[in-house]
Amino acid sequence: MKLKWFGQSCFLLASSAGTRVLMDPFNKWFGYKVPQVEADVVTTSHSHKDHNYIQAVKGNFHHLDQPGSYVHKDIAITGTLTYHDKSFGAKRGKNVVYVFSLDGLRVCHCGDLGHLLSTDQLNQIAQVDLLLLPVGGSFAISVPEAQEVREQLHPAITVPMHYRTPAMGLGGLFFARVDEFLLVAGGNARQVSELSLDPSTIADYAGIVLMAYQ
């Protein structure tokens, strides 16, 4: 599998067979260039425009925005209901955490998770090899909570997302820097432009991986 990051919480995941999943595409408000890519499946964790701008996606694709179990070609997808806040969605609504099973690996995208995970949610999510985790606070879990969620899920690899970068301009002031998460997580981070993994290479990237903005 291969993974690219387009900024905010938007990633393109591709299986070895070429099936493409685009997660949480965004509009132009946050300063990142809106990704113009083709995908077979598009997942949106919730209804905010920095996570559900499907108008940017090219081609014919299946759009998933609800909890449930799905299969598209060689990728199995499970969506677990969570919330964008600590009040069961009363403030910011619902959020779907997606797990993608492909090429012998399980990739978890947390969207804008707003709380620690319950036992039931952890059981639904189950094993995680690669965790895409919001670490910028403000609109999702706080920086310390992000580390707690990481400890709850025990991924081999954690890729931070949804944090302040220079590309965001003034909009980035609403978010924490990734350095703040690294300080709490207590580990060094490896930097890559693209992540290419299979079960035999996952140990080579164990820990925290920072992806370059594409």
C-alpha cells in the first residue's frame, strides 16, 4: 500500500492492486491546494467543508459517510460511529472513524475525533497497524488526548494530521503545531514524502512518521 498526504486530514491510500481511497477532501479555506485526484472510494468523516469537499474528486467513485462495513474490490472498510466533541455530538455533530484493511495491513483514519474511545468503539476498531491521528487540538481531541488515543489503539505507526503548517497561513493559528504532540508523545519522528508499506516493512517505520505536504 501507498499513502500520500494533501494537508489537513486528507490522504490518498492506494492498494498494491491500484484501488484508491481518498479520505476527507477539503475546500480551499485552509490554504492548502485543493487536491484534484481520481479515486475509487471517497470517505468523509463528518460534514465540515475541510473534510467533505467531494466536489474536488475526479472520476466515478463511491462516497462513504456513514458507519458500517463495506468492501470495494480488494479493500475492506469499517466505519465506527464516534463524535466530534465530548457531548455525544451535541456541539459539533457525529464523526466516523474508518478502518481500511488492505495488503495485509489495517489503516485507521480518526477524522475529527473529539473524545477518548470507549471500550465498545475500541472493540469495533480492533487492531491498528497505521493510525492517522488529529493532533492539532481546538476542533478535535487535545494534544494530550491525542497521545491517549494513540495509547488506546497501540498502532505500529502513527501519522499526525490536522495540525498547524505554514501552508495554512492565519488559519493555522487555530491549531497546535505538530511539535507540541511530539513533545507529549516523547519520541522522534521520521519524515517521508510518501509512505509505502507492506507487512514485511512496517517495522522499519515503527513510531511516529511525519508526512510532507503534497
